[in-house]
Amino acid sequence: AVVSTQSTWGVLPRSPVPCKQQNTTRMSRMYVDNGMKVISEAWGSFVETSGFTSASIWELVLSLLNKSELLKTGMALIGSLLVVNVLYSLLWHTLVGLKTFLLPTLVSLLKSPKLKEKYGPWAVVTGTTQGIGKEYAMALARQGLNIVLISRNSRSWSSGVGQGDRQK
């Protein structure tokens, strides 16, 4: 019997049979196991009846290649295009790598940047107590720029860039 409740929208039917999670899980497992049995039996019978082995497939391919000159030419063309594609890709990525990593280094050796002429005599560097900020400050100082150093901790700054590195 269906039990229903009254609401403002009308009668809402309720399911007479409550859903049980355990029964559903057991049923799902049973269906999966039975399905896998059916698939494995079908595959086994297909393999037994077909008689295909790797040797027979290889013989079939060789016989097709020996019978048709057009097929040989097509396969040679596809192989040649694959080799050309691999060589082009290798050359392209080598040139991109050289352009990205080697070219900027070579240009910087030949032509040093003239930051003082381009941007003016002053530079502001943050985070100068250690790491990359400290190295930027040192590199800019070597190029002759006046530097404004900004750091969160004045004690570590006074023992870092300000003291020992002035001698460099």
C-alpha cells in the first residue's frame, strides 16, 4: 500500500519499499561478477575459434606487402614523413632552446646593459637582507647606480649588504 501525505501542493506519494544499501551493494557485485564471467567466456571462445596468433598476423602483413607495390610505396611514404616530422621537431626544439638559454647569455657578454643612461642614476631594491634582493642590489651597485635599500628588518640589513658587502 502506498502511504501519502497532504501538503500545500497536493498529495505526495511515498515509496512503499525502503531502499537498503547492503542489498543494493550485494546485487551490484553479483551483476559485475556475472558480467565478467560472460565476457571472459566469450573472449576465450573467440580466441579459440579465430586461430589468430602473432605469427599468422605477421605472415598476413608480409603477404599483403609482397602483393602490392602501391602498398609498399604508401608505407615508405608514411615512414619518410614520420622521419621528416621527427627531425623537424628535434631541430625546432633545439633552436628554441638555444634562443631561450644561450642567446641572452651571449648578447649580455657582448653588450652590457646601460641602465644608468636608460633609467637614471637611482635604483630602489626591496628585500635586500638576503637572497635575490641582495644580489640585485650588488649587481646594480657594480654598474654604478645609487641604490635605495628597503628591508623589513634593519638589524639584518646592517649586518648584510650595508657592512661586509661594501668592500666588494
